[in-house]
Amino acid sequence: LVVLLKAMGVEPVVVVAERWKLVERLEALGIECLTVRNYRPFRSRTLPVAKHLAKVAINEAAALRVAWRLRSRRIDLVHINSQFAGLFGARVARLLGVPYVYHIREMLQPHFRADFHDRRHAERVLREAAEVVSVSSAVRDYMQAEYGRASRLVYNGIDEKVYAADPDAKFRDGAPVRVVAMGRVDPAKGTREAVEAFGRLVKDPGTPAVRLRIVGFVGIGEYEREIAARVAELGLSPHVDLMPFDDDPAEVLRGADVSLVCSRDEAFGRVTVESLLCACLVVATRSGGTPEVVQEGTTGFLYEPGDVEELTHCLRRAVEDAGRSREIAREAQRTARLRFTAERNAREVLGVYRDVLGAT
């Protein structure tokens, strides 16, 4: 987004709490980045009051430092890119005396089980935003119900040049159907129900040859060990590959026919769109923003979260008719290239900036 906005005439300065790979890539492209340590403003039942107050003080000092470093840049507005940075970004905007756009990319309560330490302050920050942007209608409805704040819908965008694949290379005649479940191995991502449904599919003697890759193991969690044990218990080891997190998801998706997205309450579903662009047939939950991305029977298959039987049925539909599945994947790719491109997203965000600055 930042790279495209710069190409459209915006002069961005990116502020992050810690230095990571993306910062290096942005700097290599000539985009200025400031790394200033600050803390997320969320409630913790185990954090002593003294430590919470210390973090508040650190955040205030960090905001003052950012505003001081930006004082000569003639900043026009602050774009807060997540609720994780919401209160901090709003404070910087106030210190600079400029409006701020609050971009909501997550549903804190249902997805992260998180809430702000100072709820009234968070609500005030939302009210005072020049514009609030939501990445899906599901998020927009959530923000209206949870905080009473209307917002503008701007779907996320993905670089379709990076996530590109030939639909004719999918569901190859005589080859096993390749299924992938990509993302953090976590209860919220529905990894267990993916394994259970795949186990039922494999046990059906009428099922064509099929293989599942679960990509996202990092080797630190009890839940990961439970998943590995369940795969062995169901006798699925010959049919399932347990893979570590991959830095190149596009390559993983190009090598798959079916993409399983079993997450609950995805705000938008980046992996879902990446899968569509890579001409995978997507099987995903009927929850959160996913039904806005996947149209049942036209661009993929949907099931109720937690319903292993319905998920198994969707998988069976995906693997049993290769020709039909290939055509659904082709249509899904075509639709995603129209609705969810990075360039369209950047143009719409730039439109938000112009509306805000034209009204101030």
C-alpha cells in the first residue's frame, strides 16, 4: 500500500514499534521509516498497575519523540493502520495538529479476545477520527455495534502479479488432489477441524487420491503437538505433511489445488484472497468477512465454523469433480483480480485522504 501510494504522489513516513523485514524492504525502496518503541493499549489481567502506568508513560514519550522528529516534514495527516496502533497514532496526530484516518483491520473481541485498557479513551479516539475505514462489511458492522462508529468500506488489496498461477495447471488428470491449510496452527484457525474432515475424506473408499499440507508450524505450542498427535492417531501420516511457516505463501499456493481456510471471524481473509488469485478452489468458513470474498458455489465453497461434517462435504465436492473445480477456481481468480487488487486498494485509500484533506 505504501509503495503504491508513493507512486501516486503521496510522501509517506512509516512509523513502526520494532524493526522487522518489511522495514528493510521499504527503506530499500526509498521510503522513510521511523522505529520507535511503544506498547499495545490492551487490557491485561496479570499486568500490575505500576507496570501499566510505566507503559503509558513510555507511549507518551514515544509519541512526543515521533512528533518532534516529524515537525519539519509538514505532515498533512496520520494514517493509523490498525487498532493495535490506534491510541498511539491518534496522540501523534494531536501533537502534530493534523487529522487522522483510523484503518480497522481486525475485530478485537471475537478474533483476539482483546479489549482496550481504557475503553472510554478508545471510543473517544474513534469518534474524533476524521474518517474510519473498515476492511470488510463484517468489520464495519462490528464497529457500528461495538463502538457506535460508522466507517467507510475499503477492501484490502493483494499484488496480483505476485499471487499469480495458471488455472489449467490445477486439478491435473491422474495426479493426487493437493490440499493446503496455510496459516498459524491455532484453535482460532480451525486446524483441528481441517484434520478431522480430511480424515473422514480419506477413509471414504470412493475418494480420489488426495494429499494435505498443513503449513504454519513454528514448533512452540501445545496445540501444534496435539495436531501432530491427532494426524498420527487417525492414521493420516502417509497423506499429510506438517510443514513449518513459509515465507513464500505464493509458491505454496501455486502448488495447491484446494485451499482450506478454517478460521473463525476473519476480518477480511488475506490468505483467502491470495488463494483465489493463485487459482485455488477455496473451502472456507461462513463467518466474518469471508462470505464477502467467496461466493458459495461460484468462487468456492463455504461451511459453518466447527461443522466437520459440512466441511467434509465441501472437500468431497472439491476433489470429486476436477473439471468443475478447475472452472470454479478460474472464475474465482478472475473475480479476485477485479475486486481485490493492491492498486484498487491504494486508489480508494488515496480517495479517503483527499476527502479528509478537502474537508479540513
